[in-house]
Amino acid sequence: MNIETLQTICSAFPKVTEDIKWGDHLCFLIGEKMFCVGSLSTNFTCSFKASDEDFVTLTERPSIIPAPYMARHKWVLIEEPSALTLQEWEFYVTKSYQLVKSKLPKKYQ
């Protein structure tokens, strides 16, 4: 996984926008709410929202930790891109998009 592949996955979802925050993080948003954040630095890391169950399961795996500052909202930080297969990346990023979208007002859904 790298930022280009992540961008391809996220940009396929309807109504997704991108923004660069904190100088070196590409944020993917739906209705101005973040659902995935990837680093633009050479050491690629990524954070996304997880369901309660997935949060527990994912953080038990090596190289996946509760995301700093966002763990209380069930975000995980993938410190090593190879911690997930490409299929898992697609599954969890899609689920993150759906989780965030489901909390938005009807006009964004």
C-alpha cells in the first residue's frame, strides 16, 4: 500500500473530497468529515475509522495501534502498510467511508 493506491481506492467513492492537513497528510472526506488519512512522507502510515468490533480485532494485530488523539472515536493507525493485504485495505477503507457517511445529514447520503 502507498498513498497513490489509497487515493485510487478513496476517490472511487461518491462525493469524496481531498484535503492536505498538518503539512504532510492527505485526508479523504465525505461531507467535510474525515474517513481516512494517509501520510505523504516516505514512511507511509494511514489512519481510518473502524467499527467497535474491528477496532478491537485490528489493534490486536502487529503494526496496528489505536490512532493517537482519535482512538476514542475508534480510529486505528496502520504503522506498517504490509500489516493488511490489499483486499483488507479495500474492505476497511470502504467500511470507514460507510461508517462516517451513515452519520451525516441526509443531503450528504
